Amino acid sequence: MAAGSAPQVICLGEALVDRLGPLGGDPATAAPEQCDDRLGGAPANVACALARLGTAAAFVGRLGSDAIGAAFQQLMAERGVNLSGLQRDSSHPSRIVLVPRDASGDRSFGGFAGDQGDGFADQALEASGVNAALPPLLVGARWLQIGTIPLASDSSAAALMVAAQLAAAADVAIALDVNWRPTFWDASAPVDAGPTPAAVAAIQPLLEQAGLIKLAAEEAQWLFGSRDPAVIRAGLPQHPAVVVTDGGAQVAWCFGSSSGVMPAYPVAVVDSTGAGDAFLAGLLHQLCLQPQLLEGGSAEAVRFASACGALVCGGAGAIDPQPTQQQVEAFLAGQL
């Protein structure tokens, strides 16, 4: 990726720290030396993964004026991610997410740390700043990548809707990763709770605007009553491309006139955090290289994306294990 390249994908939303607990343990009660703090947050992960693959990316979000914010700024600058839309906040800290892991490395979300009583910086993303920073980034961009977590807070929800409106006006497609995380909406909610009617109502306008929707199988069931991407595609007015992932089991997709199902690549899992984000980055990378795939679909693009997700599972954290294009190609060559 050439330095200063105009972003092909703009990733908007949260950047935060994943505090990984010891395998089989709880980061809320484990000793600090047993935990592993990793930079993360779905849109931040996607931006960093795209940049590593060679697709120019930008990140738009809000971080505290703290050590976490400084670490993110350094990391993204080193990756070559455009940060012209980054907001810094001296009143709210960057968010720390507690991530328990089971003995196999699969993770859940167990609440937050670092709150000083007034919420986190990502919740305070300002619409006015997005309105000022986003239009220049949209010039020449192909995708605005978003999730639903900003909808859980009033300020960031308003900023997200401004971004969606600006993308529509600029004819830039939206890639929506549903990424349902009940804890962000209600700290007391069970980790396996589905979206409430109010959350579904907030998410629905984005579902009806997106050109590409990525859902986990349980999210598809909650929102559409089906895990079949063709059914989901047919039920939305714009007939988007739809991808439904199912952890280490399989991925199903429906792009334009083609659809398919493939098993996930079997890998030894160190930590599954960020695997879905790496998958989405791999898919967007392929769609930027070959935009026609959005209409005709391609199993090759899904295989490439699945390899990105598999490779991230082989290391700790969401960002450090992200592969280069060459590493993905080498992995895929070994699967033949």
C-alpha cells in the first residue's frame, strides 16, 4: 500500500483494548500478570487488517487522551491507516473489554474496565467531527465499514447515522458487520442474550441500506428467523450481498447470482478474538481488487477471507496475527 493512498475502505466505530483472561479463567478476577491486554475493537481490527493486506484504509472513531489512545495512534500510523477522522477525548477514557476465554481459546465478553463513571470515549463519538472529517475520505472510497455497537449510545449513534447519510450521498456502499454484543447495550445482559426490540429497530435502517452484510449464524436467526443468506438477501429491499459465518463450522454466502457454503479451515486456536474481523477485511480486500464479485460472487473471495480468519486464530489478540497477502496465499496453497 502506497503511503498517503486515498482510502478504499473507511472503518467507523470503536477502538478498544481486549483484556484476554487466562485460558479457562476470568480476566475480572485473574491477576494482572495472567491477563493479556490487546488492542482491538471490530472497526479498528478491520482497518488494520486491510492495511496489512495492502488495501488503503481509514479509521474514524474516538479514543481517550490516555496511553491506550496513544498506543492505537502509533499502531495505526505504523500500519499506514489514515487517521484524519480520529477524535481524541480528554474527558472519557478508552474502553477496556474483559474477554474470558475457555480452555479451547473461544471467547465471550464479560463487561468493561476503566470507566470513571461517565462512560467511554467511543460512546462520545461526535457527529460534528464525523460530518467534517468524512466527506474528504469518501472521495474515491468504495466502502464504509460499520458495526452496530455505536448504536448503543446516543452520541455515537447520531455520529453513525450521519456517516451512513454521507456515504449514501457519496454513493459509497456500506459493509455492515452486525457484531451483536449485548453487554455494550446493557451491562447486566447475559452474554448470550439476543437483541431487544428496541435494538432491532435501531439496527433495521442500516440493514436496509447496506450493500454487504456479515452476520454470525445466531445473529441471522435473531434478526431474520433464518440462517440462509439467500433468504436474508431476498427479504431486504436492496438485495445486498450476505455472508453468514458459524465460528469454526462453516461460512455461507449469497452474492448476486451465486451462493455457496464452505467449511471453515481447521486450525489450532490460540485465541479466536478478531477472526471475524479478519474475515471481513479479507473479503473487502478482494472486493476492492475485483468489484464485480459483488454481483457475481466468488468462492475464491470467500476462501481468501476464511484464510484470513483462520490465520488470526493462530495468535493472541486481534491485530498482531493479521496476515499479509503473501501469507494468505501461502496458507491457501498448503490447503490444496
